[in-house]
Amino acid sequence: MRAARLHQYDPEFRGPDYLSLDEVPEPTIREADDVIVRIDGAGLCRTDLHIIEGIWRGKVSVELPYTLGHENAGFVEEIGPGVRGFRPGDPVIVHPLITDGVCPACRRGNDMHCENSRFPGLNCDGGFAEYLLTKERNLVRLPDGLQPRAVAPHADAGLTAYHAAKRAARVLEPGAWAVLIGFGGLGHIAFQVLRNLSPARIIVVDRSELALSLARELGAEHVVQAGPETVAEVRRLTGGKGAEAVLDFVGEGGAIEQGLAMTRRAGTYFVIGYGGTVQVPAIDLIAEEKSIVGNLVGTYADLLELMTLAGEGKVRLAVAYYPLEQINQAIRDLHEGKVKGRAVLVP
Amino acid sequence: MRAARLHQYDPEFRGPDYLSLDEVPEPTIREADDVIVRIDGAGLCRTDLHIIEGIWRGKVSVELPYTLGHENAGFVEEIGPGVRGFRPGDPVIVHPLITDGVCPACRRGNDMHCENSRFPGLNCDGGFAEYLLTKERNLVRLPDGLQPRAVAPHADAGLTAYHAAKRAARVLEPGAWAVLIGFGGLGHIAFQVLRNLSPARIIVVDRSELALSLARELGAEHVVQAGPETVAEVRRLTGGKGAEAVLDFVGEGGAIEQGLAMTRRAGTYFVIGYGGTVQVPAIDLIAEEKSIVGNLVGTYADLLELMTLAGEGKVRLAVAYYPLEQINQAIRDLHEGKVKGRAVLVP
Amino acid sequence: MRAARLHQYDPEFRGPDYLSLDEVPEPTIREADDVIVRIDGAGLCRTDLHIIEGIWRGKVSVELPYTLGHENAGFVEEIGPGVRGFRPGDPVIVHPLITDGVCPACRRGNDMHCENSRFPGLNCDGGFAEYLLTKERNLVRLPDGLQPRAVAPHADAGLTAYHAAKRAARVLEPGAWAVLIGFGGLGHIAFQVLRNLSPARIIVVDRSELALSLARELGAEHVVQAGPETVAEVRRLTGGKGAEAVLDFVGEGGAIEQGLAMTRRAGTYFVIGYGGTVQVPAIDLIAEEKSIVGNLVGTYADLLELMTLAGEGKVRLAVAYYPLEQINQAIRDLHEGKVKGRAVLVP
Amino acid sequence: MRAARLHQYDPEFRGPDYLSLDEVPEPTIREADDVIVRIDGAGLCRTDLHIIEGIWRGKVSVELPYTLGHENAGFVEEIGPGVRGFRPGDPVIVHPLITDGVCPACRRGNDMHCENSRFPGLNCDGGFAEYLLTKERNLVRLPDGLQPRAVAPHADAGLTAYHAAKRAARVLEPGAWAVLIGFGGLGHIAFQVLRNLSPARIIVVDRSELALSLARELGAEHVVQAGPETVAEVRRLTGGKGAEAVLDFVGEGGAIEQGLAMTRRAGTYFVIGYGGTVQVPAIDLIAEEKSIVGNLVGTYADLLELMTLAGEGKVRLAVAYYPLEQINQAIRDLHEGKVKGRAVLVP
């Protein structure tokens, strides 16, 4: 089968090509709970660019070449002898983390903290290919009416946004304010999730006028262009108090400082984007009793819930399709900010 | 009446005297819910030293001279016409924050986030005196067998420790680990509270051998002397994973970095002590999904619960009494680390 | 002033008149936190009919004659010397329960469990009059654009519905089902609250075709006419499993049995309406681990939140106005099921 | 191997023998995650008596003869090819419910609500035998120092008690009261769990003086002999208000009525024992806002936590050993109330 593989890191992202389309053997069922998924679409994520640059090199152990792609959806092609919940042909989205199901974290439903996990597309072969090897535990059957390729980015981008928004919803009573910093791939999903899970008043902050106009189209009532006046503007909108929840999908370039500054007394700053450093005197956290909450990708149950919302038409995703052959074009477009919505590779 | 008042700030803490014992008019009932408490004992707190140094000068608005003392307990002396729950002679401990009872925070039970509050001993006259003016809302009647002066430090030190420990208890299942950094006035109360509110395994960290031996006396099974090996030692005790909850009562001098480093994946670092700065790359909070939670003094209900535990003999306090006349000696002793337990001024 | 007072119980509800319009002295400020509200509108509630019938006779202690009316809204007329948060002319809705603010329940925010409470209109003079005596603690300032008389029924009917719906929302993840039994005054508010506070799929059950068509108008996707097939129909809609939350606003005539039968494994049956008896073998509760949760009127904070939603146009109320002089006509209309929406008396 | 099997139901429990000791083939590994456990001890439960009487006949589908025994502990004997977490020789206790690990309930950690489960000893072969076939997902490794046979009853009796006590602990602040009705096999574990997980004041109610003296030995401060004055006595101890949590391990013969009557305003009645019927007017649940919560066996994580407490010496169990050959004697003894503690069969 054809697979887009990384043969060498490109620290300066020179290109022009980043992955090569190789002919590789199809994966085969080896364990009872193995499943092979025929990829219908695989989302391209900024993390893929970071992998190519070698940023993850020291953090994960993987040998080149290997296949990238961790936002995968498609149809069940073949199942191991122990699989009972799925049959060939079932349309599915694939939770990105392969978990053991037996460690305490898994047993409590917090499977994204599994003690024995793998992350295909990051530390083993992923979904920029015709077929993907995964496990029954990773599959969520798609509700009627959802095409796998149209929801593929939910496998990671959507799931992370959902996870953070759901946690934030728990602290948002009617009348409370939530700020979303960054209205890109994750932010625009978090916005829709928050509107379904909470009655909060939402303020969208983004540097880009295009992003803000998308926010308005999706129904945002309060949008603020990021700049030196952002905190003051959020304070003004919130009666001088700041927001009960701030969700920061940027996490660098001043967003963290601003995010903390616009969090109100007893409020929570959720950090999802990264790159920068949280730096705050302990006295400031204490005097106003603020919390800072790190957010990872969501659990399997989170993905189940997100797919339910997607199936009900409550969370929509903007995608741009590329044939798998054009993977390098897609990477260049993403790098240059030319992709409208989320890029999805179609084998 | 006699009151120990601050006439001028002493930024370098030269002394020899810090407060002067003045003869001042007794407070009088002015509003329906006013209460005058005859002070039986008033705890001396490190915050009092900071006030004398002028550290709080820019943060609160108060005119000199005024009476310090925010850990107050005694007997009801006189009540306003609207007070129905207390009568002269009732033994009481005084919640340190005067709150309005009608703002949304108060109405939800989070009165320490009251929008219209005063803090006697910090921004108006406190309890280093014979009498204190407070409100019915601030009083907790003492259970039988508790002498006001013996529990006075619970009004602030104990209340803050209780508040943090109670929040930590919510994330501590059987088998989970909690680390207490700093086993002084607050830490030794938090330890006792945690043992009553959770089944966690507790590790006590302190620089002082004296503090650690007190911890052992109180039943601590795991004590670690603070030093360069602290994090490694905590990791060793916790099977390499770190603790689900870290309560940092120091908050400076390396404690914050160590505290975060010994917090396990999906764990929470509670910061109570202050002085230092929290500084952590966003990626680190995200990759392990850690939370950082600032902690303030507790609510009225927290004080009620702490007094219940104290009345049941489940939380004990070590106190050293000083006559009010020896306030400056007490301050010097505290400054020089010579007080065993918590200093309490007795008028 | 004019007030509609009950002079004698009418166990068989013969009428023709139930309350008499008397000329009584206006209330006066007696305590520091007293407030006199000029009534703009007072909702008529089925409980008023039960009071007239004498059903509450044994449960509350009150001497005839007295003024009914516990769903009150209007404008602040006069304030006691201790009132700081409101001024004459402020538009307000009145929480129905006068609470002491100092008992443990009040201090924890559960003021509807206050240990020293009064309920004007039930055990002392209520709001079917020109003026009502209440307390600062009972007032919620209305958001801009809300007329007191248009929201008066929220003071009790809306508040109870909100309280139950908010509790139910906590157990409703995306994909979960909620059933509302009874789509009258409370049910139609609960429906709107639930849609704002949770992503649940909602099934509306009512006997009346009129009620079901109102449900459809408000956007209900699943409506079921109450009858012998109700449980089967709910099971069918929910894939055979029943609903995670059932909110029963009827509480008699078979609704309880049906409500429990349509509650799924590990689900919760919220009982709000009354008249009937919960009767279920312990083994059935255990084998499916169901919960049964009684629901009272909401807290002050609940009313604050509901008014926020109302001010944002997210919860609408259908009301029919009657001049206070026509109180007996309003009572007859309510008794005969002729009121469209909720009757509100306007002095 | 030898196994104690049920050949025919005995509705009147005539005996003299109930199970017969048959020679049956040893179980064999069939699926990748299968595990065979060599039974070290298997608890005898009152449910076994009910099975013999045929009470469960209509509720579960099983063909006679089959082997009873659902409280199993022992040593891993053999593992399937997919088992990675255990090795032959490991000492284990066996969660009683075999679950699929992939349904939504399992994925959220609520595995006792698994949609595809089996319960060995109830609807397939159990542990009154030399070997038991189970799954990797069912095993909890025993902490050092625990002998399997000494903890076997925790697999069901202990787990159910733990589950209910843990849920109750969440509503028990310092100063709150919990009542345990029934201080037998489950009750005496719940007592120890509650003391470790909450600061509640505990009242033990039992008909038997022997049970009450055991309660006193275990440190119970408040014991009440069940009788017509029980409710009055509980109300007296609780200042007239009743208990925040009532855990009813009896569930018949008046316990339910008494349990509900001693539950305070806003309190929760947990029903664990069964046989009787919950019968209460809706108005009573509403007026005091009480909850009734059914309780089943605990989750896998619950068992993990209970074993942690047991390993730390915080929960002790009284057991009486019988050789497997004396199974019928053990059954007779249990039926006649002659077993001290919990009977455990040793093959």
C-alpha cells in the first residue's frame, strides 16, 4: 500500500518535500483485539510539522522511516478474533492513543493517562496511508450521516478542544464568562462545544480578522481582536471582574500573561496551546485563588460524546481535502497558513 | 482599653519595639448585626510581621495608628439589636473576614470571595486588644471543652490549612499520595485534617529536624528532610510516579519547583505559602495534565467544620501564651524562630 | 392598601369567592434589613388553591385572615437602615423564602434549607396586595428589559423548575436522554433550562395535546402523549435503555410508576410534582442502581441564575394578567384549567 | 478437579445437602485474556442461599448443574497469550463481574454497569472449586502481607460495602452523621471504610447485642439497639435533625421506613440490603428534599481501593474457614446464624 513516511528530520523546515510516498506492506492482524482500518481521511495537524522538524525527537522513541498521521477515520477492514463490537465495513473514527485497558487510569475511565500507551503517527506507524493498524478499544462507530473523512480531525484536534471545553463547562453557571484565546482549529470547536454544554457568555479573542469573522458567523456575540488592549477589553465586557474560565489555545507570545490577567478571582485558566512559559508570583495565585489547569487530549468517552454532538449537527468542522499524493503540498499550505479550515488527506 | 497598635512601618524590622500598647476607647455597637467580643486570645501570625514591615502597605488602605491581630477568639460581650444567634458569654472564634452576606459569592457559600469585605487586623482595628468589634456572621460558637485562647490561631492559620487540605482530600483516593511541604503552623494542621478527611498516604517534607520529629510524633509515617534529593526521594516513595496532591506551605526558596516536580501525571499542586514565583513551560503542564491551584483562607463553613474536628479532639494545636503586654517580645521571638507552636496574646 | 386575604378554609372548594379584597394597613420597616416592595405582579400558583382548601393547615402555623401570594415581583419602595444593595425604584423579583443567613445551610449556600425561615403567602402575609414586606436577602435585581410582572412566576414555579433541571443537567452528557413528565408551568421552564444547561436529548411527556404542541413550538424534537404506552415509547426512543434523567412534574396518577420504569440503569428519577406515593421494591433500586431525588424550590443563587437566563432571552414565560380585583376569577379559571400560561395578579 | 455444584433448587431449603461435590474437568484457557486462578478461598454469601432456593431462577439464565461461589481469591495458575499484567503465582482477588471493557459504561470506569457481563457463581461456573476461569480484567493483585483466603469475602461483600460507603463519604462533612443499619458482613466493613474516608460521626444500629458489641470493639462510639425507639434515639443523638447519610444493609422488616425517617432534611438514604419495599409519599421526599440511592457491587477501581485499605491494615475482616468438603455444613451454619464472621471455603 502507499504511505507517506518520514525519512529524515528537517529542523529548518526547508523542504521542498517532507514526507515521501512509499510502497509498504499492508498491516496484518497479530493480536486478538487488533483492527485494521481502511483510511477514508487523515487530518494534518501542526504537530506533524513539529515532528518533521524533530521537536519530538527527544521525547519519543521511534525509528525512521515511519508513517505519520494521528487524526484518522475510515472503515473497518479486518478484525482480530477477539473483536466483537465491530464488523468490516463499519464507519469509524480512531481514538489516537492505544491504551492497555487494565491499568488503574484506564479502569477509572481516564484512559489518556494510561500507563502503557502508544500513539500511532507519533511513535509508531500512523494513518497517512491506505490502512492503519489499531485496536478495538480505539474505535468509535460514527453516527448515521457522518462521513469518516469529514470528521477525521476530531480524532485529535476536536478531542482536545472537547476535553478542555467540557472541563470548563463545569465551572460555568448562567451569567459566567468564558474567554477563548485563539479561534483556529481547536478554538472553533471548543466554541461550539461550550455553547452546547454550558450557558456561559463567550468572548472570542484572536489576532486574525478572518478568525473573528468566522466566530461571528458561528454566532459569537463578543469578539475581541488580540492586542495590547485585550485584557482591558475583556475586563470591560465582564464588568471589571474578568472571566470565570479562560481557555488558551495559543499558549505563547503573550497569550499566557493575558490569559491569567483576564481570569477573575476564583477563576480557572485552562492552558491547551503551548510554546510559552507560565510565570506568575505565588502571591497572585493565592490572593485571588486562581487555578491553572493543563489540558491534554480527551478520553475515549470524550470522543464518544463529541461524535454524538457531531452526529446531531451541533458541532461542525471546516475541512479542506487533499489527495494523499499531495501530502507535501498540504504540509506547505499548512505551514504557510493557506489551508482554509483543517486539511484532511484522502488516500 | 489597652490595644497593641502600629504607629509606623519598620521596613527593616529593626525594632526593638514594633507595636505600642495604647489606651484606646472601647468599641461600641453601631449596627444591628454588630457584636463585641472580649478577646481571650489572639494569635500572632507571620503576616503581622509583614504588615509591620510595610509589605501590605500598597495593597490595603488603612491609616496608622491601628490595632493588629486577625486570629481572634473570646467571649461575646455585647450584641447588636439584630443578633439572634448569640448571647453575652458565649465562647466564640472569629472568622477573620467581615463579609456582606448578600453578594453572589456569599450567597453561594464562597464568602471568602465576598465583593465587599473587611479584614480586621489588616485594614481596620483587630484583636490585639481587650475587645474586638465584629459581626454576627463572623462568629462560630465553640464546642464544649474548647477554650477560646487555645484555638485562636485556627481563625486564620488553621482555617487556611483546613481549606487547602479539604480541597486536596477530594482528589485523594485510597492508595493516593499527598506531600506536605512545610510542617509549621499551617502544615501540622493540614496533616491532621488530611488524616481525618482522606485515606491518603502522606509524606511530610521540611528542612527542620525539629519539625520532622513533631511530624513523627503526630503519626507521620513518611518524612523527608528538604534538600537537593527531596524530589528523588518522593518519587522513590511513590513508585516513581510522584504524588496526586502536593500542598506547598512554603512557596519560595525552591519549594515551588520541587513541588511541581513531585506532582504526578494528572496531579494537583496546591500553593498556599508565597514569596516565590511559579514558573513552568506550558508544555510541561499539558503533557502531564497537571493543575496548579492557589489557596486562600477558608469560608465560614470551613471554620465551622474545623472547629467540629477540634472539638472532637481530632485536630490539636500547639500554642505558647504571651500576656498582651509582651507583644513585642512575642514578635521578636516569632521573628527569631523561638516560638514553640503558635504564639497567642492574652489581654 | 388593598390585599386579597383568606378568611376561612374552603375544603370542598365551593366558592364562589375564595379570598376577599380587604383594606389593610401598609407594611412598615421594622428591622435594619427590611425592604418593602411595591408589587407589580404576583403569580397565582396551584399551591394557593391547596392553601384555600386547607391542605397546608396542619403543616404550617398561621392565623386567619392573612394575605396569600408567594410569586412576587415589583419595585423597591422603602428600605431599612441596613440595606446597602438596593434603592427605591429598583425592579426586583422576590425569593419566596425569608432566611436567616447565618445557619449552616445558609452559610453553605443551601438557603432553601435554612433552619429559621418564613414563607410569605404561606405562613405570613404574601404578595396579593399593593405592598409586600420582605428582606434584602430575598431580592434579585432584574436585568435590563425585564418587567417585574412578566417574570413574577419565576419566583416559585420557575425557581423550582430551574433547581431540578440544573441538578439533572449534572448527570446528562452528550447522548444522554432526559424525560420531562408534565409540560405545564414548571415543565415548560425546565425544558428551556435543560436546553441551555445540557446537551441532553429531551423527551416531553404530557397527557394534553395542547401542552405537546406548545412543546413542539418551543423546539421539542421528541414528544410522547401520556398513556399506557408511554414507557414502551420512551424505551423505544432510547434504544431500549430508558433515560439517564427523568423529571416528574406530575407526581401522581401513575406518573411515578412510569417515571421509575423509564429511568435507565444507573439513572436518576427526580420527583418534583406530588400527590402520589413512591412505591418500589428495594431490589429494583439496587439491581439497576437507580436514584430517586426529591426536589424543593431553588436557592437564592438559583434564582439569580434563572433571572440571568431570562434576561438573555433564553427562558420565556407565558403569562395571563388579571387585575388584583379579579383574584377570585383568576382562582376559578386556574381551578377550571382555563388559564393560558401562568396567571399573574396586578394590583 | 473437585467442585461444589448445584443440581437442583431447594425452594424450602430442606437440605440436608444443598450442593454436591463433583469431579469435573479443569477449566482451560480459550481466549487471549483468559486467566485460570487456583482458588485459595471462596466466600460463602447469603446470595448463595438465595440461589439454592431458586430466587434468582427467573432473573438469570443458567443450566444446572453448575458451580456456585462468587467471592474468590487465590493464585494465578495459567494465563492466556494476551495477558501481560500477571504471572503464574501472583496472589489475586477476583472482581465478581466479567465485563467487556469496551462498552460506554466500562470506558467511563463504571464497569459494574457493563452492557455485556457475566457473573461466575451466579450465571456460570464460580469458585467453589479448585480452579476458576476468569479474565485479566477481573484480577487485583494483593498487596504484600495479604493471604488470598483471608480477603476473599471482599470480592463481593466487601466491595458492595465499600462502594456504598464511598458514595456516602462524599456527602459527609465534619460534624455530619452517618447511620449504619445492620452491622453484619457488609456493615462492619462499611463502618471501617467510612472511618477512613470521612470524618462523619457514625451511629451503628443492629438488632443483635453481639453485633453491637463487635461494633464497640471496632471503636463505634454510638450504638443503638434496633427496636421501636430507634428513630427517636437517632434523632436524639443528632440534635433532633436526623443523619445526613443512612446506609441500610438490611432493607426489610421495617428498616426502610426507619431509615427514611432518620434521614435528615437534604439527606440521603442509601439502600443496599433488600427484601422490603420503599414506600413513601412524594410530598415527603420533596418537602425535605431527600434522596434515595440504590447501591450495587462496586467497580474494579473500588476493589483496587478496598484492597489498598486492607493491605494498609485499615479494614479488617472476620473469617471462619471451612474445607471445601464441608460446604454443606457451612451452608447450614450460615443459614442457622452460627458462622462467626464470614465463612470461607478452602479447597
